[in-house]
Amino acid sequence: MAQKKLVRFTELNTFENVLQFPQNIKGKWDDHFKNDHPIVLELACGKGEYALGLARLYPDKNFIGVDIKGNRLWAGAKKALKEELHNVAFLRVQIEQLQQYFAQGEVREIWITFPDPQLRFSKAKKRLTHPRFLRIYHQLLKTGGLIHLKTDSPNLYRFTKEVLYLYNCTIVKDADDLYKEDALSEELKIKTYYESLDIAESNRIHYLAFQLPPVLADAQKDLELKEAIRYELDSR
């Protein structure tokens, strides 16, 4: 397995659709894609199933899968090259570093698909819908840009709704059991490898689409969130 990973990492360096800790890319993604189409991110993309699926649906948009694990990115990048999907790329960086790679308002939408729910109380700040991440997204997104969350974790779903309430975000769509919704859009029918595993054993998929407010509350509000999480845990 280690040898296989080594081979993939070596090959990853040759892929034109993979950027690993690139320099001087901030504000210049139009140059990379050679067009000025809207940019959409898939965060913690793994093998990039969602970025690939969206790229197939929307050839007039550019999609970037972001993950730190090169072995996983290799699979998505390889498939994109094979299918000649020129509107998808993969960025190997930490999500905490996104502001180094995107200018203010350079991103139109963000998808967070089946992230690690970080169930332990001590790990709450690592949840990708925690306000410390929302503040990062706020710096990248165009005004009114959508953030999408798909998860099989009821805990992450409830946590995110609490965050959206406390920080005055606008919920555009809220589906507690997504696949029971009528007239589901094609983009919401895309399924990732991790979705098929149903790790949370919840037998349902939760979905939220939301917009950030013009100004996000500062860290003082984070104390209210921390107490809300603690209260929920104590009430179980």
C-alpha cells in the first residue's frame, strides 16, 4: 500500500489539473482555467466525486476540489483527465489556508459534502461549518454566494443549524431527509463514495443551503455557541 501511495504521489506531480500548495494563484484562477466562469469549491473533497459530478452538469462553471490528502486527490484528478473535464481542478492545501489561494469574492459557491462530523466536544472547532471556517468562507465568497452542506450525521446537521441561527445566516433550503424531497435537482442526486457507506447509520441524508450575512459576529458569539453545544450534550 505504501508503494502504491508513493507511485500516486509521483504521478500527481505530473497532473496539469492538480495544484499543490501553488504560489501566486490568488486572484488568478481565470488564468488557470483560461476563462472567467464562476468558481465553485468542494471542500474536503476526497476523491472529488462531487466536483466531477458538478463539472459534468455545468460546463459553464469551474470546479475546484480541495483536500490535503494527495492519495485521494489522485483518483479524482485521474478521472477528470480521462474524461477530459477541463472545468475541474484539484487544490492540495489545508482548508484553513484558503485565504492564501483565493481573493475576496473570487468564489461563487461552496460545497461541503460528507465531512468528518468531529463528534467529540473538544473537536467542535474542526467542523467545517464552525464559525471559524465561516469567517474564512466569508473572505472568499461573492456577496450572496451559497454554501451547501450534505451530511449523514444528524449531529453535524443540528450543530450547523444552531450556528446558522446564532450567526444570522440565511437558510435557503433545509432538508432533514433529502431523498424524500419532491423534484430533487440533478446536483443533489450526486452521491459520493462516503455517502454509500452510511457511516453514521442514520439512513437519511441531511442538506442545508445557506448564505452568510454581510458581517459575521466576532469571537464573543463563539462563547454562546460553545455553551449551546455543552447544553445539548448535557441534555442527552
